[in-house]
Amino acid sequence: MAIDAAESQGSVENVAAAELRQLIERIERLEEEKASISDDIKDVYGEAKGRGYDTKAMRTIVRLRKKDANERLEEESILQTYMAALGME
């Protein structure tokens, strides 16, 4: 009976190792895709820069569009308050 338990434990370990390997390989594939997409995004910004667009402003717009309207308004309000306090307005 001890042999059966040892075999069963080895089988469980093999299944866990195979599952772990699959998960790691999926992560690696996704990391490769992410790097490829990142390169594509850089290319688009490079194209925009070549056409005379301000890529810093574009990055800011992309970042702001990810937020909802209330979050953007709150951020802008705080920024204006701080700028006023520093005499920047």
C-alpha cells in the first residue's frame, strides 16, 4: 500500500509540474506579445512625431482617456489648486 501512495504522490507532482510548465509558457508567450505590441505603439508614436505631432501631448491624452470624466475633473481641479498655491496661474 505504501507503494501505491508513493506512486500516487509522484503522479500528483507530475501533474502539478506539467500544469506549472503550461502556465509559465503561457506567461512567456504573452510577454512576447506584449513586447511586440509595445514596439508597435512606439512605431505609431514615431510616425506621429514624423508628421509633426507632439507625442508628449498625445501620451497625456491617451493616459487621460483611460480615466472616467469625474476622475479627470478631480485631477484637473487638484492640479489647478496646487498651481494657484504656487503662483503659477
